[in-house]
Amino acid sequence: MIESTERALAAAGLDPARVRRVIVDALTEDLGPEFRDVTSVATIPAEQTDTADLVARADGVVAGLAVAAAVFELVGEVTGAERTVEVSLVAHDGQRVARGDVLATVTGPTRLLLTAERTALNLLCRMSGVATHTRSWADALAGTKAMVLDTRKTTPGLRMLEKYAVRAGGGTNKRMGLHDVAMVKDNHKLAAGGVAPAYRRVRQAFPDVPVQVEVDTLAEAVEAVEAGADFLLLDNMTPAQLREVVAAVGDRAELEATGGLTLPVAAEYGATGVDFISVGALTHSSPILDIALDLRSE
């Protein structure tokens, strides 16, 4: 991976070392224990060099271009090739693209281009699909103060990349995991004996960790705020119920609507006055954005 790609990843809030591990694992999965692409080795002379374009096959929002570039730059290292691939980015993450747009150009040994193709596209298409879906929510919430949030419903091993794609699409990240933010949910409340006891136990055990509390009723919302909570998850509430909580809580806590929300009702829920709307589907159900690698014909 070249230095400029590492800088681009770091600027996007991605750890280059962790991205490298994801890519090497993905290439290893594809190439097997002998690190080879048997079809490309059999059909393409080692000295052959070509240029190919990464091309959008559908309209959407692109995310993950530096990640895809890193795949092409690392494939030679993984396979032990002496030559490398050069990548030139044409588009940028967060950009709306149209079918037929060239997103990047790659030049190098043809074997390496085709060996890296699927891994690069798997990551790029997945991340761009998440960004495209997120942008549709951000657009639907335009004109309200509500922002769309992701959740922990991510693909194992790809959380860092998928949450970055949410940001590229105009969304906001919630917690990265169970370590950085405490979230008191229904089972925690049940085990602890109620909203207030659960909140107090978390605050006592981890005084410096942000605490969020899931509530199901107006009464629970008021109880949580009076116990000291300053971030509430309003679970499966109707717009009318959300407005009641907004009126009762005021600016004492940030409010998040959650629970099975769909794009057609986004604007209605955003208009209730909540600060956030969380959507697990951003990462667990986004279709990919179709992107292809096309070798240039001489």
C-alpha cells in the first residue's frame, strides 16, 4: 500500500493497518493457501500489462475508493509479484455517480488486475451500497433537524468500513461497539430492576463513558432523564408519542427514534423534533451499488 493511500485512509478516519488486515484476509480467502489465481496464471502471460477502469453500473453514491485502491496495491505483495499496480482515482467518496461514470483507473500486470478485481469490487460495491442507502435517508430527513444514525447491525469484520460508508453517505455513526458507549436496553432494565437503577449502576461503574437509555413510554423517558440520562432511545413509538416525549423532555436529553422505521415514513418521524433516527438497515440490508472492472480494449 503506497503512502498516499495510507494518508487517504487515515484522513477518512480509517486505520490503515486495520484496512490492510481486512484486505489481506479477503485476498487470502480468494487465493487459497498457495496465493494464486489459477485462471489468470493459465491464460495471461506474466509480462502482459493492461489498463482497466472501475465503472459504475448504476446511479448511486460512491464510498471506499481508497480501500479499493489499497486492494490493487497490496495484491502484488500478497502474491509475491515483482511488479505493482498503479491506481488513479477519478471520483471521490460521497460523490453522486451515474451509470457509466469512471470511478478509478488501474494500470499494471494484467494478472494482478484480475486477481484483485473481485476483492476490490466486493468491498467497493458493499461500501457504496451502504453510502447510497444512507444518502436516501439523509435526503428524506432534509428540512428537519433529525440525522440518520447507524447501529451495530454490521457485517462481522467490516464494521469500520461500513460505518465509514454511512458517514460518506451523509449519516452519523452511533457507538462503534460495546466498549465506547453504554446502552441500557430492555434486558438490562429488567435485570437491574428498572430504568433508574440500571442507569445509576452504569454511571457508577464507568463514570466517563457516555450512557444511552432505551425507553418505551413517556413515563420511562421522564424517569430516565430525572435519573440523569442525557440521551434516550425512543423505541417503537408513534409520531404522536414522540412529540409527547419531545415536549416533556425538552433540551434535557438528545432523543433518538428507533425500531423498524422505513424510508416512506422518515420525513414524518423526522418532523417530530427528535435529534436522530437510527436505521439498522443501513448496514444489514443495503443492496450493493453495482460497479465493474472493465479492461480497456486496444
